[in-house]
Amino acid sequence: MTTTHPRLPEPNPAGQWDVEELISAALRAMKNASVPLSRFRVGSAVLTSSGKIFEGCNTESLIPLLGVCAERNAVNHAIIHGEKSFLAVAVVSDLHAPLLPCGACLQYLQEFSRQEGRDILIVAQGRSGDRMITSVDELFRGGFPEETSVEEIQQSFRWTTD
Ligand SMILES: [Zn+2]
């Protein structure tokens, strides 16, 4: 079963993008998942507006809170290479059914999508081959309101001394 979403991302400057290539990159990254605790592997790949693909896998620590999801590792991989404009993110896992990004990853992704003023497509594929196609804004309706400026967010984190 494949469900489609009406709002597909605009083509990147290269003029095209291949969803199969993005899924393949996520599947390759999944093989490198470092999951000593859960043994639950997740792979992800982000497509940037410059047409590049950056992969990530989930990484666990013996201190569970230090683990990082595949999606955020993929985004951080792109950032390391100077890319932060994302069109799409693929997620694959050991689960039979498609696995969607967790709330923390959606929050993280949405901050980048808001900076660019456009939604980010999400393509999740399970081991069964079933795909779910959706988007960050479709799944995550919370977060900071769209009109919130970075300055306002910074101010809300500021310590007060009075
Ligand atoms: Zn996550």
C-alpha cells in the first residue's frame, strides 16, 4: 500500500530528485546503526535543495537519553557539510510497517522548514516495502507559531534576574 500526499516538494535546482535514491541511501545508512541496547535499526536520508543527499542512522548510548535518532543524525550530517535547506527526508527501519519520525525529530525538522518557508516531504518505508508519504507540517501541527521570530524564541529562553 502506498499513500500519497498532494504537496510534493518543488524540484531542486538540479531539476529532479529520485525518491528511490533517497530510500536507498537511508537503507545503506541503516546497516551502520549503532544500537547495542534496542537492536532496533533506523536509517534516514535528507535531500537538500542543492540536490545532495546526506544519510544518518540511529546511535544509542548506554545512557539512553544520549541516543540520537537517524533523522536528526542525517540533518546534522548535512549541517556539517554546510547544507540546511531540506526538501525531503526518507526514513526506513526494521519495522514491518513504515516508521514515522518521532516528535523531537519533527520539531527539529520544522525549525529548518520554517527558516526556508516551505514544508519538508517525509517518505517512510517499512521492511514490507509499504510506503507512507506525508510531510512535517502534516504530522506536526505544534511547535512555535509560524510568525514567531527567532528573537522571540531566544527571549523566551533568557534567564531573568529580577
Ligand atoms: Zn526521532
